Amino acid sequence: MTSIVTARKMLTSWGVVAVPAMAALLLSVCAAAAQEAPKPVVDPAASQDEIKQFCTNIADPARDQRYLLQKQELEKLQADVDQRIATMDQRKAEYEDWLKRRDDFLKTADSGLVDIYKNMKPDAAAASLDQVKITVAAAIIMKLSPRQSSLVLAEMDPQKAAVVTNIIASASDPNTSKSKDPS
């Protein structure tokens, strides 16, 4: 339709000289429009049968694809669970190691040795503990009563007393671990 309007405008603007050329153009446009095939009329019942047939044909492949996607998702979830279990096992091993080190530390100061320091004066005990291994000194002081421990620590060399205090604090902290990641 727009071709015909364009052709009319050209005819009026060019005049009589271009009439034969425009006529040929108009005939070719009309012939092309006539050659277009009309759309076929579709029977709704036949269309429904085709749709049902198509759906039936793709039902099994679609189900298989859905199962495959579900299987992949489950495998991904299983890998995540396995990774978390491995992390938990690692943390359990760290905790057990920490607990063993703490128990070993506390055993170094057996009750006989602690009784000796309980009966000593704080200044004499401090002088004696300045000469032993720092972990042994910390274990002994940890097993003394808080009052006696404070008196002995007050009499010790300030730097050594600070180290002993740090050891005691880390030995009694249940959150002490090798890894710092809280998740």
C-alpha cells in the first residue's frame, strides 16, 4: 500500500516524462503483492493434537534433563557437606591437641611439688621459681591458691612474672586454638 502511494507521488511530481517507468514499477509492486501466499487456515483440533504429540515426544528428554540438574545440585551440596565435615574434623583435632597440651602442662606440677611451694614464703618461692623453666613455674603457680599465687608473682622479676601470667592465661583459655577463623 505504501508503495502505491509513493508511486503516485512520484508520478505527480515528475510529470508525463516518467509515466512509462512508473507504470512498470507499479505493475511489479502489484505482482509481488499478488504472489504472497495467503496464510493457511489452521484447524484448532489439529493444532491441539500437534501440541499434545510435541509434548509427548519431549516429555522423557525433559524429565531426564530435570533429573540431571537435580543430580548435579545434590552432588554440589554433598561436596559442600564433605568440605564442612573435613573442617570440623580438623578443628576437633586442634581442640584435642590443645586439651592434651594443657593436661600435660598441668601434670608437670604434680601435687608433691606444689605442696612444697605452698609451704614456702612468697619471696623464697619467687626466687626459686625464677630459676626453673618458665612452663614449670607457671604450672606450679597455677596450682597454688590465688592469694599465694599473687604473693609469689609480686615477688618475682616483673618480666618473668608477665610471661608466667601470659602462659597461665593461655592455658586456661578454652578458645585458644591454632586457627583464628571463627567460622
